Amino acid sequence: MTATQSPITTHVLDLSRGRPAAGIAVTLEREVGGTFVMIAAGMTNADGRITDLLPAGSLEPGTFRITFRLGAYWKALGLECFFPEAALVFVVRD
């Protein structure tokens, strides 16, 4: 990780079309007192990446959830989707 890069990044690929998935809304939440609280949001760029969700050096240990809002992406392509959103929960220990 470079000094200016977010400690949490993402890269979304549209495997059905063989290219990056641009324009997907993403939210990042942190668990606080048993509830997830949004701490960042972004949109994937033309390369399917978000590299600036958090300021460099701002990540502390905890439980996080990142959610990808996929429904709008597929709708814009004129397609239906099975998963309108996908969420991943992960733990940062240090």
C-alpha cells in the first residue's frame, strides 16, 4: 500500500462480459455497538476500482461490511440479476 492509498480498496469485475464493472455503488460500514454504521461510500471507476474509500492511515481494527449495489448496474445493461446486492463482512485485526 502506498502512503496515499486507502487501506481498503475494491476491484469489481463483470465476468459475464469479461471486463471491469464500472458504476457500481459501494458502501463501507463499521460495526459499532452491534450495529453497522456507514463510514464511506463510492462508485467503481472505469477500471472497476475504488481506491479512495478511506484516507490513508485511517483504518483501525474492527468488524466491517462492504456492500456492492449490483441491481442498478445490471438494470442499466437491460438485464435482470439474481443478486441485487452483495455484502461481505470481514474483520481487521491490526
